[in-house]
Amino acid sequence: MNLLFSNDKQGQYPDSWYAATTPKLDAFPELTGEHRADVCVIGGGYTGLSAALHLAQLGRKVILLEAHRVGFGASGRNGGQMSSGQRVDQDTLEDSFGLDAAHALWDMGEAAKTLCRDLIKTHSIDCDLKNGVAEAEIQTRHLPAMQKYAEKLSRDYNYDQIECFEGDAFREMVKSPTYQGGMLDRGSAHLNPLAFTLGLARAAQLAGVTICENTEVTKVDQGNTAVVHSKHGNVRAENVVFGCNGYLGDISPKVAKRVMPINNFIVATAPLPDPSVILGQDIAVADSKFVVNYFRLSPDNRLLFGGRENYGYRFPRDIAAKVRVPMEQIFPQLAGIKIDYSWGGTLGITTNRMPAFLRISGNMLAAGGYSGQGVALAVLAGKLMADTIQGQDKSFNLMANLPQMGFPGGPRMRSPLLKMAMLWYVARDKLGL
Ligand SMILES: Cc1cc2nc3c(=O)[nH]c(=O)nc-3n(C[C@H](O)[C@H](O)[C@H](O)COP(=O)(O)OP(=O)(O)OC[C@H]3O[C@@H](n4cnc5c(N)ncnc54)[C@H](O)[C@@H]3O)c2cc1C
């Protein structure tokens, strides 16, 4: 089974609201014949496109190979939340890696958001970028810790973009009886993820990158000159960048051991006659559940609501029915609302929820496993790989050198073991622990 093909149609975007409403690029031709490049990039999501764009800007000859269309993967279908920091909070980072590393990792998160904003501006990418992401808390007893965390970020990390709200003050912003309070991060943002990806692809093309779509990489031979194989063509390259994330399959066992695919699902409702019954401000929201619920409004007043996940190769048959359950629990006022679009996507997670930056060999780099926080970090990862190939970067090594276990079990056992572990946490969500 190959996740690249198990839920989607070859060479097509999923039936998402993004795909239905975002102007597409003309298709790029498939790779045929023998080619040479300084760098061959595999994967046309944020990681691969950012690496390719920055390498081309550094004067490298780059060929990017994408199995379907650019933005086919998680980058073209996600929740669009561009959050601060890392997926893991600063307290945990300080405990796990020490103060200096925790500060450097926070700074990387800030650099990632700045990079995205700069790229959007420089390349005039029209992707509905708007500031403001709230974290919604379900349990009143956790609110003091949230307040303390906001104070810590302000005091120790000089980050003063967060405001905490309790009770009705929060519910004026996020109109759900489920939430007891939360914090609004005005330095985070949300955007149309597919439009952002296609804007990066256009920028990469203009910078001179050769993009090939419908070109699945089937094998990579290591060596001083690596050979990247696809069905109808090969690329010989001095360097290879892997930006395949959850869709990697078995072209690099070293990366596969560290990055586990899981699936997550989103729906778009019919346009709401009055969107202010859901959100008092045009912000994105993610909640404190282990399987996070996340949502925001589209420019045409739909609720884009993400929640639920599964851990196999197949998406559920009826994604809309599955996601409707948490959506109506959180917003009972939407009971019975029509769902116009529903789709799933595959993302990569790691054992410690920190990105996996890997040097597969001297001339092959990989980044992935952003664990649900890749909108900004994957774009930065791509740039850091470009800088590393150019011999100019230290931040790639900072992340690559963090201790990170692989998933236990061989290729056959990893997924069932993960499923067992995740179901335990899902059960804790249900019990309100
Ligand atoms: C439903 C969902 C919601 C999410 N919400 C958010 C969010 O709100 N905020 C956030 O920060 N993150 C979110 N994420 C995570 C985020 O989308 C990812 O971390 C990010 O897009 C990773 O980018 P990438 O380029 O590494 O991977 P992808 O975008 O998945 O790109 C990988 C590409 O590689 C290609 N590929 C793979 N194997 C091969 C091969 N052998 N040959 C050729 N091409 C290949 C695939 O076709 C794919 O296009 C979400 C993810 C999902 C699925």
C-alpha cells in the first residue's frame, strides 16, 4: 500500500474547498529521459518548494519531482494555521533540551513565520493571510497554567502577542459552550494553504526551478552523484532533498523510521448566513484536545472545521459524517448544517513531535514530521536545507542534532503500535483527563 495513491486520484487535487476555489497553475510536464542537476528535490509541498526556490536563488540548477501536482499533499489541504514556536511548548523544550536550545527553537519558530510573511509579500502571493490564532481550553482548571505560560513567553521570550481570556470574554470571540477560556496569539496567522503553495511553486518556477509533476520517485541511488529514478526518467544530482513528509513511502527507510504518517480530516460547511454566530473575530482556533479540533471561517463565510484522525492507509468512507460529530458538539447551533466539501490529508508525526531534520548521507538531506505544525516550519526547513547545501547554515544542525527516537517496530509493526498508543490518548480525551 502506498499513501500516495491509496485515497486520491492520480495527478488530481482532493475535493477540498481549497481546490474548488483556488486558481490552479498550468500542469508541469512529467520527467522523461536522462537529466542532470545540482540538486534534485523530491516533493512539491512547502518543504520541497521552499528548498527549490531558495536553491535556485543561490544559483543552483534544481529539478523538483512531484508524484501528483504541486500542493497535492498536506501543504495544499491543511488547516491553514501558521502558529508560533514549535508543536511542543517551551516548558517541555526547556526540560528536554535545555534553556539555550529552547530559546533557539523558539527563535526558529519566529523566523519561520517571518520567512512566510516575507515570501508572501515578495512574490505577491494572494492567500488570504490574516493575523490571529486562538487556543481554546476545555477545562477551567487548566486556565491558570495557560495564563502562566503567556506570562512566561512575555517575560523569558520577549513575546508579547498573547492575550488570555476567560469564560464569556472568550466565548464572545469563539461562540461555543465547550470552551472555558483560551489565549489569542495575534502574532500567529491563518491563510489559504493551497494558494500559498501554488504561490511558492510559481516563485520557484520564475527563479528557474524545473518542476515535473506526475513524476513519482521510485528509487534513489546514493553516491557522490546520486541517481533519482522515476518511471520515465532519471535525474543525476550532486545533492538530493527529500520533502515527502507523510507520503514518503519506502524510498528512504532512514526517514521512514522517524516520520510516521497519520491522516486528519476537514470539512467546509455551506456558507453561513451569519458567521458571527460562530466567531466574533476573523481568527483561527485550535483547541486543547489531544486530537485537536481546529477551525476558521473561509472568505465566503463557510466554517472550515478540522478534527478526527486515523492511523491506517485508508481514509474513512464518509469523512463528513465523521467530522460532523465534533463540529456539532462544539457548535450545537450548526446541527444539521449542510457540508459542501470534506477531505482528508496525510501528515508526518515524530515520536517527540519535533520536526525530523536528517542527513541521510553526505549529500542527501530530509525534513519532515512537523507533527501538525508545518505551515511555517516546513517553509523554513526548506530554506535551511538550501542554506546547508550552500554551506551557510547552522540551524539545520541544531534541529538535526536534537535527540529523537525512531518509531519502534519494523515497517509492518510501526503503524499498529502507533495506533495503539494514539487510541490511548484519544480515550483520555473522551474521559476529560
Ligand atoms: C488535514 C491537515 C491539517 C493540517 N493543519 C495544519 C495547520 O493548520 N497548521 C500547520 O502548521 N500544519 C498543519 N498540517 C501539517 C502541514 O500541512 C504539514 O506539516 C506541511 O504541509 C508539510 O509540508 P511538506 O512539504 O513537508 O509535505 P507535503 O505537503 O505533504 O508534501 C509532500 C509532497 O511530496 C510528494 N511525494 C511524496 N513521495 C513522493 C515520491 N516518491 N515522488 C515524488 N513526490 C513525492 C507528495 O505527493 C506531496 O505533494 C496539517 C496537515 C493535514 C494533513
